[in-house]
Amino acid sequence: MTDSLFHTRTIVGQASGPHLLLLGGVHGDEFEPMAALRLLLRQVGSRTLRGRLTMVPVVNEAAFARGTRTAEDGLDLARTFPGRPDGSITQRVAHAAAELIRSADFLIDLHTGGTVYKSLPFAGHVVHADPAVLNVQRQMARAFNLPIIWGGDPRLQGRSLSVARDASVPAIYAEYHGAATCSRAGVEAYTAGCLNVMACLGMIDRASPECRVECVVEDNRPEAGHMQMCNPAPMAGFFEPAVELGDRVRPEDVLGTVTDALGEQVVAVRARQQGLVLVLRTFPRVNEGDMLAVILETDPWQGARP
């Protein structure tokens, strides 16, 4: 089927089962999810499927057409849900996608760092107030089988997961690399992760892979998981990181510097948390307030396995 705002494909199995919705391209510059869902379209057949699988490889087609994170209205789709049917292009897309989310039994929303950031591979969810929904989300995140699982603040608004939260639809999201690439490893991990979750939900038969989960963090403090607020640029200029993905840092460790055009003003950006460098900006040009790095605060929960 073709929606007026984005293209949707649905595979209906010959046996009964749940309805799983897979979203890619919520941001127009995040390419591994798009490729992974196209690959899944060729791999999943109705004969082997129990239930219904709906895939939207590129939710934000207007942004993808521009090769940028956002469409021409400049709104971040991942902060615009549930949108409105009579609004700007991003608001209309959010409204249509929100209707899809409410119609599903489960949701997986795939992301990357886009053209500006790179991320360690992780699966995330909100720490849902309903223990039954939270338990299913934990199972889905573990089945997705990326090295890190991050449960965050359930009160965050504007996201696909906040629509799912309000509809009691168990949902996870994932992040994998970025930096303006489409890595084969990311595509393969996302394809395998979706198939693993489908098996976990009883939709297909698939052997359980060796567990790759190394770290599980659940943090329901206000704004936990709101990455755009983390370690902002103190001024506009040129960002040079002093750390790598996966480095462990402590408060006041230097994450990098922001320099003016002539190099006459150099401001060090220091870590605000203790933990793991989970996301790092790779595009050097920054505006004041741009997020430069996300630190996953692992130490207080080290070894925790919710």
C-alpha cells in the first residue's frame, strides 16, 4: 500500500499472530534502517509468518529527499509526535505514523547517528509504568541483541515511543553508528535484530543467537534518554573531540574543544557524567547548544540485569 505521505508495506501471514510495526527513516539522513527494512521485505514471506508485519523503510520521505535530518519545515519528526493532520509536512507525517503505531501490537523504531553523529549500537525503551508492558519491552530489547540496552525516562514527549507508551504498545528503538555512512554491519545487525524480535514474539521460527548483550542500564530520572540535552556546545565554531566512542569518562574529563574560525578562542567541553561515551558528534561545525556527546551513566548500575 502507498500512503499519501510515506510508503508502507504489509506482509500478512497464513497463520494468526501479532501485528509488528517496523519504522525506519524517521530522520532523512539515517540510512542503515532504510536498507535493513528493504532487505527484510525480501526475506520475510507470508508462508513462514504468523501474524502481520508492517514496514515503513522511509517514514520521513520529505527529509530523505533533501538528504537531511528534517524536512523543509525544520521540525524534528522524532519530537513532533503525535502530530496533527492539518499541520506542516512533519506534523502530518507524525500524525499518520502515530495512527500506524496505535494500530500495531508491537513497535520497533530504527535510528542511527545520521550525518552528524555516530553511536555505539544499542537498543532502548522507556521505563514504562505498566510492569507488563515494561517486561515485554525488556524481552524485545534483549532479543534485538545489541551490546547495550538503555531504558530511559518514560515521561519524554513527542516521540514514536511516547505514542506507543500512551497506547500501551510495547516498543523499542535502536541506534547504530551513523557518521553519514550506511555500514554493512549496521544493516546486518538491524536485519537480524528484527528477525530475533519476531521470533521472540512467536511470529517466525528462528534459532536464538548467542547473546551479545553486555550492559543494561535503566534510568527513569527526568530527561534520562533525552540525548539532545547532553553536553552542549558552549559556542558556535569547530568541534574537535578528545575521546572516542566507548571511552570511559568521569566528570570534568575533557570531551573535546570548540574553537572559533581563527583558533583564537578555544573552549574545552568537559563531561558532566561518569560513564561510557555512547554517542559522539562527528560533524565539526557546531552551533551553540548543539549536543556534542552522550555519556551513558553505567557505573551506578554496573552489572545490573533488569
